[in-house]
Amino acid sequence: MKLYFHPASTTSRPGVLLASEPRMPLDMQVVDRFTGYAASFVALGEITGSDYAAYPKVQACLGRMKALSSWKDVNAAIDGYAASLKGSPMMAV
């Protein structure tokens, strides 16, 4: 069985454990889950007013993720929540 995973992913490790316990033969393929996964957390920082100007690579990565055609649909709930907080005092980190 082919298993796509990332060793640091909290969603991948249970699958690897489940398949490894009975010694199931696996063709394991490491994938970059954090490019998209981390972008959602970085985007949350924008809600609190975090400034990423000192991190141009982070800004560029987030910009590429936000340019994806599915970004708005996938993040609609978070964007709606962010809109409800607009004007509320927040502490930027």
C-alpha cells in the first residue's frame, strides 16, 4: 500500500502507527504538508494584526496560498469569524 505522509504531521502519524503495527508492507512517500498547513496558521496572525513585513518569504508563501482558487472557499468560516472581530482590540504577536 502506498502511504503519503509527513513524519511531523499529527494527522499522518496515527495512520503510520496503524499500518505499522500489523507489519503491513508500505511504500511510504513523504509529502510537504506544511506549505498549506502552516499558511492557515500564518493567516490567522493577520486577524490579530501581526505584521510579517520582516519576513518576506513568509509573505510570499502566504500570497501564493491565497492565490489558489480554493483558498476563499476553504477559509470562508475563518474569514467570516475575522470579519466579526473587525474593530475589536487585539494583541498582535
